[in-house]
Amino acid sequence: MSLLAHSAEDPADSRTHLLNHRTADRYRAAVTESVTRISDRIATTERPFTGVSVDDLAPAVAAVDLDTPLHDPSAALDELEQLYLRDAVYFHHPRYLAHLNCPVVIPALVGEAVLSAVNSSLDTWDQSAGGTLIERRLIDWTAARIGLGEHADGVFTSGGSQSNLQAMLLARDETCHREPAGAAVPEDTGRSGLLPRLRIFASAAGHFSIRKSATLLGLGPDAVITVPVDAEKRMRTDALAAELARCTDAGLIPMAVVATAGTTDFGSLDPLPEIADLAARHGAWLHVDAAYGCGLLVSRRRALLNGIERADSVTVDYHKSFFQPVSSSAVLVRDRATLRHATYHADYLNPRRMAERRIPNQVDKSLQTTRRFDALKLWLTLRVMGAHGIGALFDEVIDRAADAWQLLHDDPRFEVVVRPRLSTLVFRYLPGGDRDPDPDLTDRVNLHAREALFASGDAIVAGTTVDGRHHLKFTLLNPETTLDDIATVLDLIAEHAGRYLAGQPATGRPAPALSTR
């Protein structure tokens, strides 16, 4: 029986579960127990995943009667251990090498605990007070790191997809506002006449959220022009120039050019200065999707982002390369006046008189209304670790990726696609070390190896396609991942591939011991 179950209060009384001055001790005990359990779990986790299947876990979750409460937080945590914690995918593990999920820093977790308990909503000043000022200060700090100038502004968002959506909304409305056809007729009519002519130019290696944003904004399926990439998976500026000219000659309107500073698959960095020149020449809004590459802002490699300061808008995801818990993202703009396209007034929330009195309401610049104080996590991280501390962690994983590329390049069992600029590596296993392998067999082998590795729980890698063919992907965001860990995972992949080629079913075995640093 837990300490909480011995409370003199009736645990069935719903009011005893509200956090207030009477229940502060109850809150302290419950949170202490939960933190103790998760810290113990993290300290003893030997693999990034247990290998549990959907069919194994789904019946246990479905069997829970949500209309019959347990009343005791300890009992609920016991249940959660079986339904979630035991089989969760743990990003802190050094052999989690799959997606852009980072291990998180402790100061940010402190911030998470604080913001959840206080539960500020960052839409208006009268719901957040100092939280509003902290978020604004962090936006100013980030804008200064980018170099956007004194008129810059922005707002925190739920993630890169939302940031990209808001950037495209601003680009759309700025374009419609300045076009003669949009100014000559009533706003709605003018906009509807212009929308079919608007075009967005994005890299073939860019994020899918740009195309999704175009659809959500009513621009139509043909609005996004895909620009080819070079051998390093960077947007080709000659192809961009040709597409911009072609569309202009056809009477279409270049609404936005989207450059990527850190593509999801390859970590490639588009040539930002040259792209900025072309966007300016054609009067197009320049958006830089730096959701992944934003860690370079605090890195010794900051020069790789040269040209980003010329962007009209920038996406940053602190929950990728700043080692923050999800969610922690922002969209920044060069000219704060452009955020007016996201401003709507409600008498109960942010009446116009509040703007006239210069009361800072963040809802005036956000697509969201109720919004968590996610900025607090980054604030505490900077106050404890400093920007250089964050940058040192990101630099370490980039260094590790460079070493891993050499390892793959020298290993005849594998073929690596491009040399990384950031911390992702796309590669594939070559059956028999054949440099000209049977493509269908190679696809099947790599798909099987990834699935078998995941099912074993020994390590997790991602997958993607290159020129229509299946490849594997390492995403390195954990400074605790060593080159020995990477070498071991490559051996595991080769073992699973070898079993498939030999026609032998994979057999379970203990996870190999972790390498030490």
C-alpha cells in the first residue's frame, strides 16, 4: 500500500486530486513517486526497445476499463508500467539511431515540471504574465542568433510542420497583398483569383509539410514546384533559376522559395546565399526550414548557416538539435508586421483596445489560442547550461556522424549515399558485398534487416527511399552514442541480412553489451 493510499482524505473525492494549497503535499508525493520510477527505469534500461508487437500490447490496453478508476496514483503507475513504460521506445539509449528524436537535458525537464504544474497559457498576458516576457525574450535571442534584424519577431509553435504552415500562410497573404490583382478588387475575390497562380519552390529533399501546407492553404496540388537536388542532396540553384523563370514567363507568381538547412533524411544544407539572391530577384518570400539545422546557431559550425539572415521567415525546432522535450519549436520572421496575417481579435480574449495599450498578447501572432509555456524549458536550459553547452552537444554528434561515415565508407558490406554535413547517414546493406546488386533483392534484404532489428529491440534504425530504392538511416543525436555502438549496430544489420539471405528465421538472443566511453 502506498503512502498516498493511507491519506485521511477520501481518495474517491475528486476534489482531493485538484492541485491547490490543500493538496500540495499530495502533489509532491505523487510526482516524487513518478519521477523515482522513471529515473529507475532509465537507469536500468539495457535496450532502446523491448521488441513488443502491436498484437501483444493492444489487448492489454483495450482491456482497461476507463470508467472504473483505480483511485490510487501508485496503482495507476503500476498499470502504466505494464502498458507503456516497460515497452516504451527510449531515445536516451545510445543505440536508438532512428528518427530526429533527441535525448533531453535535465534543465528542460525541470522546466517541464514547472510549466505543467503552473499551467500558464501563453495566449494572453492575463494568463501568463512573466511567461509572455520570457517567450518574447527567447524569440528575440533566437532572431539575433539568426541575424534577422531589429524588426524581427516570432512565436513558439508545436513543431516544424506548424511553423512551416504559418510561414507559408504569411508568404501567401503578403504575396496577395502586394499583387495588383489583389489590391484592385475586394480582398476575398482578389485572393481567390490569385491563389491558382501562386507557386512555392521547394527542394526534392525538403520536408513534406510544405506540400501539406499548400493544400491546407487552398493553393491546389500543383502549387509546389519540386526543385532537383545535386549529388549532395542540396537544392540545385541552376534548376531553381530555370523554374522561377519558367513560371514567371507563364504568368504564374513565385510566392515563396523554401530552402532547407538540414533535410530530414540527409542533413543537407541548401546553398542559402545563392537561393536568397534568386528569391529576391523574383520578389519571392524566402523561408528557411532549419528545424533540424537550427542547432548550428549555437555550434562552432555556425558559418554553415551563412545566408539564413536574409530569410523572411525561419523554422527552428529546439526539440531536435537543442535537446529539448517535445514540443519546443518556433517560427521567426524578419518583419514583425507580417505576423498581422495571423492576428484575429475576440472581445473576450484580446480586444483591439489591448493592442492600443501595448499589452503583449502572444495570440496576436500565433495560429494557436491556448498554448503551453514550452519556452520555459529552453529558458532554463540556457540559464543552466548556456548556449555553448548546447552547441557542444550538437557538435559532438556531428563529429560522430563524420566518423561513422568513414566506417561505412570503408566497409564493403555497405554503401553510403552522401557524406553528412550534420548527423544523419543514409546507407544500405549490399548482399554479398556486390557493388552492383540485384535491386529487388537488395530492397527486400534491407527492409527485413530493419524490421528484424526493431523486433529484437537491440537497436533501432530508420528507413527511407533513395531513387525509389529502400535504404537504412542513422540519425545521430545522442552524444553518448559511440563509434563502437555504431559498429555493433552495423554488425547486427549484417547478421539479420545474412540470415534472410540464407533463408534462416531470425532467432532471439541477448542484447550485446554496451560499449563504454
